[in-house]
Amino acid sequence: MSKIKGMILGTIMTGLLGGVAYAADSVKIAFIDPLSGPVATTGTNGLAEWKFAAEKLVNEQGGVLGGRKFEIVAFDNKISPKESLIQLQVAIDQGIRFVAQGNSSGVANALTSAIKKHNKRNPDKRVLFLNYSAVDPALTNDKCNFWHFRFDANADIKMDALTDILAKDDGIKNVYIIGQDYSFGKAVAAAAVRNIGKKMPNAKVVGNELHPIGKVKDFTPYARKIMASKADAVITGNWGSDMVGLGKAIIQAGYKGPIFTYYAASNGITKTFGAEGKGVIRLVAEGAINPPASARTSDYINGFEAKYPDHDISQARIANAAEMLAKAIDKAGSTDVIKVAYALEGMEHNSIWGGKVKMRASDHQAIQNVHIQAHTDENITHALDNSAYGLVKENTVVNAAMDSPTTCKMKRP
Amino acid sequence: MELFFVNILDGLVTGLLLFMLCSGLTLIFSMMGVLNFAHASFYMLGAYFAYKISTYTGFWPGLVIAPVLVGIAGALVERYGLRRVHQYGHVPELIFTFGLALLIEEVVQFFFGKNQMAYDEPHILDFTAFTIAGNAFPAYKVFMIFMAMAVFLVLLYILTRTRVGMIIQAALSYPNTVQNLGHNVPLVFMGVFGVGTALAGLAGVIAGPVLGTFPGMAAVLGSIVFVTIVIGGLGSLWGALVASLLIGWLQTFAASYNIVIGDVLMSIGFSKPVNIDDGAFRDLWTLTVSQIGPILPFLLMVLVLAIRPQGLFGKRET
Amino acid sequence: MNKPAIELQNLRKSFGLAEIIRGVDLNVVKGERHAIIGPNGAGKSTLFNLITGKLRVSGGSIKMHGEPVENLKPFDISRRGLSRSFQITNIFPKMTVFENIRCGLLWTMGYKYSFWTLVNRQPRLTERTDEILEQINMSSKRNDIAGVLTYAEQRALEIGITIAGGADIIMLDEPTAGMSHSETDYMVELIRGVTENKTLVMVEHDMGVVFDLADIISVLVYGEIIASDTPENVRADAKVQEAYLGSAADAEH
Amino acid sequence: MSVVKKVSAESNTTAPWISASQITPWILAIVFLLILPLIFTSGSALTIMNQMAITIIFALAYNMLLGQGGMLSFGHAVYMGIGGFFCVHLMNMIEYDNLWLPLPFLPLFGGLFGLISAMFIGSFSTSRAGTVFAMISLGVGELIAASSIIVVAFFGGEEGIGGDRTMGPSTFGLDFASQIEVYYLTATWLVISALAMFLFSRTPIGRIANAVRDNEERAEFLGYSQRNVRFISFCASGFFAGIAGGLFAINYEILTEENLNLATSGSILLITFLGGVGFFVGPIIGAIVFTLLQTVLSLYTEIWQLYLGTLFVLTVMFFPFGLTGLIAIHLQPYKLGKISILFRPYLHMVVPAVVCVLSLSSLLEIAFHAKHAAIGEEQMSLFGIGFNSHSFLPWMIVIVLSIGSGWMIRRIAPGLNESWDEANYVEPRV
């Protein structure tokens, strides 16, 4: 038994540890997200965006520290917290000190607490966590730490922006909130109820419910309830097939009002909604691509589409993250993570998507413009999913939730 | 009241769709003793094939061609895979289909990528058939109901009126005897597996536009199909029908009414703890039935099995 | 001591509408060798399965040593000192011969569900198993996998498993079915040897075996006992001759 | 599943308490585990070895059900998960509530909680074997996985429950902050658990579990209640799964929904079967191979799951006794002293077989790259060779290589079969 074990272990471990060759002085960023399995689509898309951002926005601009290039190293975490922690360890062993992750707040939570402990226990191998997509508010509140930076607007900020816009529309009296039954879905619902109560005295929440994540086959019964509630607006944090299923069911049940979503675009979703979703599907996000902010923006998007025709710029903040990291490294004058972290704190950055991004020092939450965008085929410069449809900016909240409170008690080294 | 009627119809659609999957699975299980874990994967294949075909020719040819292709794939799997594993016994067979499910999902992603497919209803059925109290009922769902009914009737006819049907019926009741009747059992097995998977494929073709065509579509349905035939009773077509409808309605009504568990608990005499945020059961009090709708079938199955191991309509226990 | 080993009173068993056992009364005295014969479909195996707990009774009572045992689970009946063999070979095919026998010993030697003793560190257990192997003349096959033995060897092993636990009532269901003459002769001697001082109940088709071994023969026809007596008396019984022996004798040629 | 199940432990005479042949593998394994971290010193190697050790314990526990008890479970992650969740809660009680509990004993409590939950669920699920048991395990697994998201107070929802292992009282001067200390702790529990499970299979209940698996009816007529036997095996399996859960809690310091869900339950079934259910070492080999595939292969290729699925399906089809069975079938020729007959044909087979596997996987990789890689990124590298995946030549080469090697294999196969038969030929006993 032991002999066999030895043989296999020996062969493979040698391969594992010796086989990874890398450019001598590049700055490596570990991309730890799902690249296989049923939810890999956002992972592979994110990887393409990271690679492109590193190439176009950093390396082609001369790199950092006088010529060092960014290198994105992909690690497949299979959307599993356990695998993420293993891959984190592998990345650290390869000398990687910057970790990017975004899919699933559960994984982000596992990573942030593991990195916090790792940095405490291994001061010589500290790691920085660039969270580009996990939007659970807790990550920059109760669970915040010095090593974690979030480049996306969190669920609370997006809801704050969304309700700012909603409050201006007197026609909206009845709001229906529906989401997946897990931390993020609950966070969206709580933020919606809180904000509507505060900002929209004439509106009421006519429905607030959670459904099991990834298990609902047919959303029709939920759609019937929404119809019965006479809702003027629906808010949902659903993503992936739960988003498509819910959206299609609501539309087919005869609903005509707006559905405000967090993630109803790209990865086949835009194409699937197609004509049906026009005039109904809205999306709240940072970084609108239609109309493009500048010629530079357009060039960037066209370049990306030319290189990755199957992917879209669906997570615009990745470009911000790459640029801000490069700036911080240059400012710090080294890749020492403590120095880079201090350089990131409070950094202001002119985003390629227009507007400014500010990394708030108190909780490491990026403050940026948040837009309400509509799913449509009119005025589209940059379509999604190789279809005629895309997202067009309707409203913008500048520096959304700039002064929002945080419960974070940042401990700095 | 109108909503109740709408829910009945919605549940019927879900139930009948489930039945199309379960009928094939039941046939396969009854004949061959194989719990085909990859059954939902054939459903997935059906949807993807039909999507691909629809991009060239539109929806309708896919409705015929895709199930046939899936059936052929199923027959090939039986001929070159399952038949080989058969000699080792039922557990390896089951594990074979388990691995097959994994493999099919990967192969589909290899060819089609990981995105959601924009597989849509045919344009001709893209209208509202009728409206009940403001609730639109799409024509496509009417079409789904008729298709599922047609499948059921055809199956019923074949099983009760044809020679092949007699053999299959005999196999349902006396699985060991048919071997001795001099029929070409391997051929019958291959045929049944092919037809069973083709039915799953047909379900995929029809459900793909409504329930979505994406890499996880098999996993979403995966185990629920077993749950249904286990509740209905292994080897019983009628049981599969009744259980499918039962689960269709169970899920529809569970999702439709926001019954809070806490209210139920209070109505049967429990008192709500004052400081609810601290208790270990705090989540139980705010739970609604619609939150747990999709797991109710599993609860039902465990209860049924604990009380009546052969299922509602099953005659034999395996 | 005077209580019968097995006592059936008005025992009944129906499957749906069909009544297979229709009021059987039977006494098996302690220490006797009792054979149950009857034409095919008479209900012999059903009767066996009722006594040993495999089937639930529809009516009547079964007593072992005076205590009611009807509808107890098989393991419960086994623990009260009744052991049986099966018509179709029923051994543990993936285990060795030695292990097969040892399984038969574990409960009665008091190991029960023990997980704190190791079976091959129990000298008494190993000794006793080897003794039984000796008794059924299978010591040479000790470490063979049971599934690859010849049919006759498997039947012998089955007897070995059945008697291993030292039950005082042994029930054998057609122990010589499908055997050649020489194998049958061997089996008869084996049974005679291993059931010494025990109560034996057996179902058997081979009249030679029956008349050779049995002290008492009961004749079961259509779910009823029509005679229960010594071999000589049964042989002379007109009812038996008419209902069974005549046709059976014809069939044997 | 019987092929080569030889019970060598049984000897004619009463064995001495411990014999050299029995203890040697264990000593070797312990020595091996001790020196392993001296060879592989990096943090990731230790992490992967820890992961292997945990999976081995879990797989061995699972095989107590499937291999020894004949019970097919689709929900065994539950017992490991529950044991793990309780351990994280205990860890937090150590940190915040001053509970005095040295960390090395934590897995024992994981085991106890695994045992308690197995007793509770086993009380109704083990009343039947076969499909009914399998389906109840599936149902219970789904229910508990679903409630892990709903019952946030205990399971922490999707984000799970985290803790810190270093907050306990120091044991032998260790605070378990470093990976190497955790490795030795895990390895110790691995040896203890594996030994305990090995010995369990040698106890009366362990033997009778086999008997019930093979022939539940016969076992009933020997005085054993099949239900009780299954229940006890189930509880024992739950106990060891719980230990694995406790070790998971120590290693990762977080337990999440994935520790309970069906995917985890499914993969432990795959692992055990891949290794070989009929052998004690089967799950060990399965766990090692699977962990390497999942964690290491995925570093190199995006389609690792395709390989995993293929390997798995092929294993079930051609080696239903698993990878261990593949090794074990060589025992017969070895005992007959004819193993050398196989050397030459194997040698002939090795080159085409390796070429065939590599060229087929290259074909897949090239096809995948050509189909999914970014526009303009036509360069790819395989085995250190860089080339253009859109050009004709690489395609041509791998296709020719796979067809050629396939043809070679077909040609050599009959000869190999002959040699195989010859090597396994037993002289008839005179």
C-alpha cells in the first residue's frame, strides 16, 4: 500500500512543484474562480477580462515598477470553498502574492478569513485579496480585514442607488422582492426593504420572498404570485439560470413592468431574454458600456470582443481593479503587500468606464458611479452575447453611497 | 379561486413534464433493473441537440430529430457500455450511469461551451393562449400539455395493445421470467433503453425553451426524477404518472402560498420565543413553505419509504 | 422434557385468496427424526417457512418447547435453538469455507454484535470451526472460496452452517435434491452423524432417504397432514398410498 | 466482487497476538507518513497530503458501508459534515467560551457527533437494504444539504461556519498554526482510524456485516438481525466519517454547505469505487488518485473533469474491481511464479498504450483550444511543445499517432491475452 502511495505521490508532487515555470520578474495574480462545472461560465468570462485588462491596461502601458508585467495565473476552484483554500495554498507556494476572486460570497468569505489567518501566521508570505465581484456587504463590514479590497459596489450600495432612482418615479407603488435563499439574496432583500421604507413613503413592499438556490425547475408559481400582488416593480438578486428562469416566467405570465436585477446580462442570458426582455429587464451595476464613456472605452471593448468573441465585458470593475493595482504597486515602489495595501487605501482612480473610483480606506470598499441600465436593442454600440441586444445606461447615481456607514473596524499592521 | 385554477394548470404542466422523464426511467428500471442516474443527462442532450438543430431549421424538425438522436445515443450506450457492465451486477451498473452523467455534462460543455443557450419557443406558439384573471397562459404550455398527454397515450397503447408491449408488461411484473421466454432479451434491452432515453430527450426538447438550456440543467432535475418513480413505486407506469402529478402540484402550491412555518407552529400550540434572534431555531420561525418547496419531494420520499417501502403503487420491493 | 420440540396447532397460511396451509396439526417429539413428505405444491416449503419465521402465519399457533413462536423474526427463532437449511443452496459464496462455518457459530458462542474482539484471536472459535469442518469432512477445503465448490460440497457446507450453532432442532429442506446416488448416500450418513441427539425435521422427495433416516413420517397433501406415523405404518396407510405414494412411485421411474 | 479475496489472516493454528506479516505494512505506512513531509516540504504539498488523509479516512468509512456492508449510500457526506460542523462550533467555544479542549482530541468529538447523527438517521434508514436504503440516503442527504442553507444558526448558510484552530490550550507545546503540525496531527488520526477500521472488519460484527451483504436471509437464520447488523455498520461508518469531518474542520477552519451536499456524497462513492470496493486498501488508492486529479490536474487543464469522467466510466466498464483490482489480479500469476511471462507483452504494450492515451488527450486539448481559446491566441503548448492549434500539422500528428497506436494495441492485444491466460494457467491437480 505504502509503496504505491509513494510512487504516485512522488511522481505527481514532483510534477506539481517543479513543473510550474514562470517569467522571472512578472507580477503574478492568482485568479481563483470556477473554470469547470455548471457555474463555470462567469469564471471563464472573468478570467478573459482579467487577462485582457492585464495585457491592455498594464502590460502594454509599460507594466509596473519600470517594466514588470502582470501575469494572470488561473486556478480552478470548482466553486468549492475547500478547493479554493487548497488552490490558494498552491498559489502562495508559487510565490503569488495577489489573489483575485469574485464568484460566490461563500468562497470569498472562506478566502478572506483564510488569508487573514495566513497573513498572521506567515508574515513573510503575506497575500492581498482583490475581490472583484463578491458583493455580500458583510465582507466590508463585520468581516472586513486589511488584506481584502472590494472593487465592485456591494449589494447595499447597489440597492441604495437603485432606490434613489426608484424614489423619483411616482408611478411605482407596489414593489415585489424575490431572491435566492442564501446570504446574498437575503442581503438584497434586507437592503431593499430598508431603503424603500426610508426613501419611498408612498410605495409598499407587496411581496418579499426567497426561493431555494439552483433547485427551482419552474418559476411559474412565483410569477403568478407576483401578478396577483399587482406589483409595479420587481427586484431580484438572482443570477445564472435562476435569473433566466424567473425572468422568463414573470414575462410569460403577462407582467409588463420593470424587473430590476443585479445580474441579468451576458453569459447567454441577454441572448436568451432577447426581444421578450426588452422594456422589462433592468440592471443595476457599475461600469456602463452603452453609451461608451470615451473612444478609449470603445477601443477597449472592441479589442476585447475581437479577442474573446464568446465573452463579454460583463464585470467592468475588473479593468479598474487591474489599473488600480498597477498604480498602487508603482506608488508603493514594490510588490510588498503591506505597502501596496496602504497605497490602495484611499486611492482615487479615473475609470476607463467614466467617472471616478475611490477605494474607501475605512472598509476597503470601492465607491463609484452606479447605473441603472436597460436591456434593449436600441442605441446599442456594444451588444452582448453576439446578439442584437445589450445594456443601455438609463440613470446614474454618482459616487453611490459615498457616505454610507460601515461597521468595519479596520486593524492595520 | 382563479389563482387556484391557474396553479392547477401550472402544476399539471410541471407534473406532465416530469412524467415524460419518469416514464422512460420506469421502463428502463423495470426491464433492466438499472436505476439510470444519467437519465436527466439524456434530457439535457435532447435540449442541446434541439437547440443546435433549431439554429439551422427552426424548432419543429428538432422536435422529431433530437429525440431520435438521443435515442440512438442511448441505445449505443446500452450496447457498448451498460451491457458490458451488466455482468458485474446492479451496483456497478448504477455507478456506471452515475459516471456517465458526469461525462455527458462535460462532453456537452466541451462542444457547446458553458453559457446559457438561447433556445426559444417556436414563434408560432409565442402568444398567450388564454388569460385567467390577469394571468397569461402561454400557448406553448398548452402545447406541452398536449405533447405529454400524447406521449402517455401512445405509451399506454403500446404497452397494452401490442406484442412488444406485452413482453414489456410481463417484464414489469416478472423481471426474471422474460429471460426464459426465448425473446431476444439483449435486443429488447437495447430497444427499451433507446426508447426510454428518447423520451427523456423529447422532454428536453420541449422543456428546454421553458426551463432553460444550460450546463446545470441535468443536475437541477437529476435526483427529483428518482424521487418521483420511487414515490410512485418502482416499475409502475401509473405510479409514475400519479407521483409526477403529485409532485408537480406539491411544488406549485408550495411555491404559491406563503405559509410561514412559525404561524403553523403557533397554531398547533407552540409559543414563539420572545428573543428570536438568539435561538438555534430562529430560522425555523421565519421559514415559509415556498422556501422549502423544492425539497418537499425528498421529505415525501423518505416518509413514503419509511412507511411503505414499495412506493405508492409498487408491487415489488427491490 | 415431555413438551414436544415443535407443536403446530391448526396452522393456516393464505396468499391472497389461495389457502396453502389449511389447518395443520403436528407434533415433533424431542430427539426424533421427522420427515415431511408430500407431492409437489402440497405446501411443504411454506410449512417450513412458517415454522422458521420466514413467513407470517395467517392463523393457528406454533410452539417450540411449549413456547409460542409464531410470527417471530427468523433470528429470534434461531436464537431459541432452531436452525435450518434451504432447498436452494444458501451459503455465503464470497467467503471461505472456514468463514462460512464460523458465521454459523458466532451468535451461539456469545460473540453477538461484538466489535471489541477479533475473530481470529479466539482459539475456542477457531477450534470449534475446525471441529465442524472435520465433522462434515471439509477440512481440506478450509480456505477455498465457497462459491467455487461443487454442488455437493456446497450442500454439505450448508448442512455444516446449519448445525454449526449447536441448535437442538435442525430443519433441512430437501438436503439431497439434485444429487447423484453416491452423493446421496454420503449425505444421508452425514445427516445421520451430525443430527445425533438432536431433533431433525426434514422435507425430502427421495423416498429412499426418507425411509432410511426418519423415525416418523408426516404426509402433507394440499395443505393438510393426512398421516403422521412410523415409516412402516405410513407405508401401509391406504390414504397415503392413494394420495401420494402411488403417484410418486410412478413418477420415479 | 469475489475474484481474489483471499483471507490470509486465517492460519491453521491459533495465531500469535501479532505476526510480522500483519504488522509490517502498518509500520511501513507509519514510517512513510513520517518521512513524507521531509520530501515534500511546501505548504501546498502539505495541504494536498492533508486533504488526501482526510479523504482516505472518509473513503474507508464509506467502504465500511459499500464494500463491507453492501449498503449504497448517496448521502454519506452528511455524517462527515455534521461531525465537522460540530467541531467548528467546538473550536469557537474554545476560542470564545473558554472551553478547555486540546485540539488533537477534537476529531474524536467529530466522530461522536457523526455517530449520534448516524444513530438517529440509521434508526429508520437501515431497516432495508438495496434500493430503499439508497433512496432514503439520497432523500436524507438532500434534506440536510438544503437545511444547511436554511438553518443559518447552526450551518452558517452558504458562507458556512469558520473558526480558528490555534486558540486552544497548547498541547505538547504546539499551537497548530503551521501546516506541518496539522499534518502530523492528521497523519496520526489517519493511522488510528485506518487501523481501527481494519480491525473492525476482523471483529464478529465486521464478519457478519460481510455475511449480511452476501446473503442477508441466511444471516437471519443464524441468529443475526440483518437490520441490527446494518445499523451497527452504519453507525461505525458514521463515527469514522465524523472523525474525517473533525480533521477537515482543523485543516480548513471552515465548514460550508459543500461538506453536506450531494456532490460530495457522490464523489466519495466515485473515489471508493475507483479504488476498488472489494479491498481494504481500495479506498486509500482511490482517495489518492482522485485528490491528485481534482487538485493537480485542474492546474494544467480546464477539461480535467472530462478526463475524470472518462477514467471513471472506463474503470467501471473494464476494471469493475477498481484500480486495486487491477493490481490484485496479478497476484495469481505471481503466486504461480509465472509473472515473468507477462513482462515482455507488457513491455510491448507500454509504448503504444502511453502514446495512445497521450495523443488522444492531446487531440482533446487541441480541439478544446481551437474551439475556445481567444482569437489571436492560436499558440498553445502541450508537454512543453509549443505550436499553433489552428494549423494543420499538429492535428495531423495527433490523429495519426492515435490511430497508429490504436492499431498497434489491437495487434498486440491477442498476444497479451494469450500470455495472460498462460500466466494464470493452473496445472491440474493430480
